[in-house]
Amino acid sequence: MIVRKSQAKLAYLHVGMYICSMNMDAQTTKDRIIELGRDLMQTIGYHSFNYKQVATQLDIKNASIHHYFPSKEDLALAVIRQDQEDFKALIQSVSHKTPTQKLEALIYNYTEYFKNGKKLCVISTFGTSFNDVSLEIQKATEEYGALVNDWLKSVFTEGRKTGDFTFKGKIEEITALWRATLPGSLMVGRMHGKNYFDFIIRHLKKSLREV
């Protein structure tokens, strides 16, 4: 769920937190394969993605990809694990911020996904293909989703205690709302454009301050 910047550009959250930097020239071949594989899977989908696309863009042979990832499933699992580690880095980086700023950091990433090729987040990338991917990919996606779910619950709980949020209902309900609506905004935004995406995000923010 984390925005990455390539070609030695730095990625910053608008809450002022430095998140990561990436220099494609400095990465190992394995890292570059994971990064490009992730980008392609988020943009065109897991089943539409293939090794030839990666080999062509990185100017390497298919055999080089198979050396690190013998099967497409192996690369998919590496992508999920990497994105999960990036998400852990994100939540650690904003751990001292207010509940509102923490959610703004998450929303920023989704906004960047939309701006940068109308991508889906990694969880929804595999969620849309959940019924026809391996059990291993399903399990990895579920574990990643559970991490996001637990973090959102903790932020909503903290925000209610501090008074940042005044939403009605149970913590579990607003957590489910956000988990469904954030990836949904990307999918619907693909069809209806930026104005519709922005409309959904605005109303999602309003859900935090119902009185």
C-alpha cells in the first residue's frame, strides 16, 4: 500500500514525513524485478502480467527472472511481502503523528496510486483475482489485510479517545468501511475519473466526524 518513486526521486508524505527513496540504478536485479513486477501487477492485474514485460523493460532475459523467481507465483508472493514491509515502514514513520495525520498519510498513498497510472493497491490487486490464485497467494493477501485492518482499528480507537474523530458506531464498522472504500475508490475512479475519486475520498473523511 505504499507509494514508491523511481529514478532516484524521494517520496514524501504531505504530513512532512520522509518515507523512502529509490535509486533504480543502485538496486539489485532481484529488487528491480520485484519493483517492476509490483508496478505492472497494480496497473494491469496479476493475470495480465507476464515475465516478458519485465524482461523487456529491464533489458534482461526471461531466464534472469526465473533465476530469482521460478514461477509467477513466486514473484507475486515477493511483491506482497515487499509491499507489506513497506506498509510497516510507513506506520512506523507516522507513529508519533496525530490520528488524523496517520490517515492522511494513507490517503496520500491512494491518491498517488490514482495519479500514477490509476493503479490498485497490492491487496486489492490480488483481491480482485482472489478466487483464481493459489492458496499461498490467498494466505499472504489475507495476512497483509489483517495487518492493515489492525492498524486502522488502532488509529480509529486512538482518534476517538483524543477527540480527533467523532464517528458513530463501532470501531469494527468504520474499519470495514475504510477497508472497502479506499480500494473501491481506485476501482471506481478508473471508470469515472478524478472528480469521482476525489468525491469518494472527501466523503470517506467526513465519516470520521459524524455528530
